[in-house]
Amino acid sequence: MARILAIADEVDRRLNIRHLRDLEPDIVVSCGDLPWDHLEFVVSVVNKPLVWVPGNHDPIPRRRDRAPAGVAGAGGPVVILPDFEEQWRPPPGPMGCIPLDGQIVDVKGVRFAGLGGSIRYNEGHHQYTDAEMARKVRKLAGKTRRKRLRDRKGVDVFVTHSPPRGLGDQTDPPHRGFTSFHTALERLQPRLMLHGHIHPFGIDRPDREVGRTRIVNVVPYKILEIES
């Protein structure tokens, strides 16, 4: 049994060092729109794997193009041998965290699939039309199928920023869910779908059930367990 701490959208001050350690998660999942330094804080405290997808307010992950302090060439353009480069250059995203957007990742016996972003409502980052997201769903489903053919294991947890259309979303343009996520659920058939984006604002946000999938709005955080 794997114990998952799922977080999204709101930095909950209750998740201090003591409480994070008391929760004893095996895996942390971020559904987006959390500051990267907060994710780095969480993963450093719990010392467990953290997988994440971006929300519509997240920056575009980029690698550094300048050497950090203490490295030859600091303060100027990087001039460094390729075989040494990865010793100082961080991954494109929060340090110590595993990017999941468009990927299939196995962590502690649990298979995760992820798609970040929201429906397009302006020209911001990580926003997609339903047609654009449908293409991402097809690619992800293809990766899932190929992995299943190799090891006969399907997706356990589908991690997104937005919910499916009509299943826990809202009617205003920025908070509509993706119709294409219904197709994702049909093809991936995960046991859990975890999403953020929809703030509770004191309103009960009940879980939904679609086939074998339990859909959970994790804002600001939830503790869940799943067989691994």
C-alpha cells in the first residue's frame, strides 16, 4: 500500500515541517500552480519522490543558460565541457521533483500518467484548446499502451491540473474542464484521477466516480492510499 500526499494550487501553512513528517507519505503528487520553492521544500522535508504537472499559472520550465556561482564562467555565458555540464545544471523545473506532464512514470510500484495545464482562456502558458489537449491525450494513451504491452501493467494514477468537463469543474471560462479527459479515462482506466485548479472556497467538492476511476480534487491537499 502506497500513501500519497497530493497537493495543488494553495500553499497550506498547516503543511509545516512537523506535520509533513507526521503524515509520512510514500509519494508526493503536485497537481500544479504551486511555487517551485514550495515543492522543493516539501520534497526536502519528506525525502520521498515528488511527481508534478504544471498548472496554468506555472512558468515554462527552462534550463539555466548561465553558470551558477562557484562554477567557472559564473556571471557570463556558459563555457563548459559537455561531460561536466549535468553536474551543476538542474532539471527544467523544481529541484528534486519528477516532471510528469505527458509522461508515464513508475514510483514505488505505482504507475503515474500526467497532463498539466488548463483550458485556453487567454494567451498564458500551459493553456490548451480541447482539440490541443485531445492530441496530448492520444500521445499519452499511446505511451501507456506500449508500456502495458511490455509489462502488462496499466496506469494506477492519472494526474492533471484540470478536471474533466462536467466532473467537478465550473462554468466560467478559466475553470471549465477538458472534454478530452473523458477519452483519457476510457483509455487509461486509472484507479485514481487527481486534479487541482478548482478552489474549494469553503464549498464541499465531492469525489466523482467514472467506471473504476475515483476522481479527487486535491486542493489544497489530500492524503490517499493505493495498492502498489
